[in-house]
Amino acid sequence: MVFKKFADRIISAGATAANALRPTEQQHANEIRQLESMGFAPERARHALNATGGDVDRAAELLLLGDVDEVVGDLPPSSRGAPRGGGGMTHVEAHNDEQMRRAMEESLMAEESRRMREAEAASLRRPEVVDLTGGGRSKSVAAKKREGVSPPSARKDPTAAVADVRDRKKAPTARQRDDPGRFGKSGTAAKISLEQTHPSVKIPERLSNKSKEEQILRCADRLKSHVMAVDTLHRALTSVRNSPGEPKYLVIDRANANYAKFVRDKPGAEDMLLAMNYRHDRARDELRLERHLVDDALLYLGITALERIRTSEEYAEGKRSRAFHAEMRRVAGGNGSAMLRIGMTEGETLIRTAFMGKVPKEPLGGGGTRIDVFLGDESERIDGGRVNRRFDGDDTLEDVLNWLGGCYGNELLEKIRGDSRVWCLCDLNNYPILPFDVEKHGGKTLQYLGLFPSGKLGVRLSDDAWRDRRGGEFDISGSARGLGAASHVD
């Protein structure tokens, strides 16, 4: 009876072990379906399961490595899918198991070698410190390595060693801690300023960092020569002071044609408004002064500064220039083409015809020199204020004046010639721009005066010295490229 029970237990244990070693066909079917869901063929999945003893993970790894076809292909057909032999494993399973074991061992050895190299590199970066106190930590790291004791850094996890290296790089050095003025309190490198590299150089303070009063005075001083900007700002600020509650005086449209032409791009104009608490509304492209930001003191200061500018010599010169260009526009409106459109009087026709009769014939085929004449400054863009014609190199300055008389009438020549000399004819290709004495140089050729092979002349407002004939030292007889270059009339 006892022997029978013992035999039953042995048989039961053997059956349990056999069931554990040999998965049922149902289990194989489930595992094959798992591998099929991963994208592997059923036949290859079955071979992989036979090779790995039914382990799905190892079978998937073996299929990814591609060793199943190689192993199964090298074996004879009788051994493919053969029943398990002794020990519950076929030859294919034993071969694949050996290959898997070797691959895992090589991977572990490579990982261990990598960790050792990282740990050794981290330990070499750390300075060797010798304890001179005679305590228990008197041995250096090098001595411990000679004795076969790995340093603490080598026993650390490689990721921790890398983190230590990064922390040491971020930590301030002794030089950085000793020089906080250069590297900052935290020890991190700060941007080197010009004051540190060039202490003797004095950098001007930004205008925005100055007081409101100084900003307004500086901006007003920059507007001296811009007459229309000064007058427009004075009128706008005076309107705000007189009617601070009127909304139309508190908003300036930057797209307004007059504002864009005379104020917007002038140096210091908008900076002055911003210093007086105007705010730039970029969405609407407006300068807006809120009612609660209206400051009577700033308005008084701005208006006073603009009134002081109105008494300056630069402002007076700007006024004269503006009046001169108004005259130039009137003269340009009476040029030959315009007079033909509106109808020229008989007397004016005779005068201009007489002038044109004295002008030599224009060279044909684009020969000779091209003479361009501008009334006033080019930046004014006066309509009808530019004419051009071709002359021969041996034509004289008097021929050019007669041509201008035929284009614009006798008024232009009267103010250039004679005793008035209110206006002057200048060589714009010469620097600095100096006037021609047309009485002295009228008979000289264009080639001598440097107006060949091209010339650029302009009618400008005469200064007091030239008008009073005190400008002999400025008299020129030719530009730098003419035959009379660098020669002055005695």
C-alpha cells in the first residue's frame, strides 16, 4: 500500500514536470497567435517556439535577430520539428538556446565594459586629494586603486557619474568665486561691458534715460532747421494747452499726409511728443495723449522750447529756404511746356524766342555733353524744376544761361545776373557746392569749367557774402575734372 502511494506520487510529479516542459497544443496555438500579431509568419513562429522551449519573449527576440531560418536551414529535414529527445529538447532547441545564451553573455559583457570605462573616465576627471591629517582617509585614490579597491566613483552607477561631471562643470571655479565683479555673485560668467574693457571711454547716456525736461530740450534743438515741423508741433501743443478736453487735439494720425511729410520722419519730432506723455498706438498707427496724462508743466516746457527755436538763426535760414523753394515752384510752373498749355503772352513769347535764338544747335546722335539743371534742392522734387539738354564741349556757360532763359523766362536770369544776385548758379558735381560768377566765367567753355562730358547745375539761394560780392574766395573757374581745375580767379 505504501509503495503504491509512493509510486503514484512519482508518476504525478513526472506528469506535472512533463506538462511544464511540454506546452500543450492549445498553449502553442495561443503563443503562435501572439507572434503572428507581431507580424511573424506562423511557420517561423512555430520553429522559434520549438527552439526556445515555448518562451514567447525569447522566440520574438530570436525572430528579430533572424537566426531561426539560419538554424533550421542548416539542419536536416528529419530534425526540423522532430520530437523532443532526451532532456525534453530537440537538437534545434539546444542549438538555439546555446546561441541565445552566448548573445546574452556578449551583451552583458559589452554593457559591463562600457560602464567600467565611463566610471574610470569619471574617476580620472576628479582630482586626487591626499588627506594629510593622518586620519582614516589618508590613502589617496591612486593608492586604493593599486590595492585593488575601486574608488567610490567607479562603484557608482554610470548615469550618476555623468551627472556628477555635469554638476562640476556648472559649479563656479575658484577664479570665478574670487572675482565676483566680473563673473557675478553666482559665479557664472557675465557679459563683459565696454566700461570694463575700455574704462577711459565715456559712453553717452541714452536719451530715454534722461529727464523729461532734457529730452524735450534736446529734441527741440534737433528741429531747428525743419521749419514746418517746428510750426506744426507748436500749433498742436498750443491747441492741447488751450483745449485739453477736446479729443481731436489729443490724437495725432501718423498716416496724415501733412504729418507724414513735415513731421513724422524729422529727427526728434516724435521723440519730443513721446517725452510729453504721448503713447504710440501701433494698431491704429496713432499718437495718443490720454486725458489723465496731460501735464501742464511739460506742455509749457515744450511750447517754450519751440518758441525759443523760432528765434534761432537756423530757423530763420530754414524760413528763407522755404520761401525760395516757393519761388522756384512758381518759376517752374512757367516753363516752356507749361506755358504752351496755358497760353503764353506775346511779350513773353518774344523774350523766350530771343533767348533760344542765341543757343547753339544741339548735337545729334547723343554726342556732346549732357547738362542737367535743377531749380532748388533735389529733395524738394519741384514739378517742372528739372530740364536737360546736350551741348558741345566748346559751348560756353553763356549758351547755357540763354537756354535757361528760353525755358523759364527772363526773371530767372535777372536774379542770377546783375547787381541783385539773389540766386546763384552752382556746380552740383563740385564739393563743397560753390556758385559760378556768371559775369566772369560766362565766356568760358563747358570743358574748361568741368561740365564735360556731363554737367549738373543747380539754382540755389545766395548767401549774404556772395550777394554782397564778398565771396571772391569762393569763386571757382572749374571743377576738379575741368581744364580750369584747382585754379582761382584773381
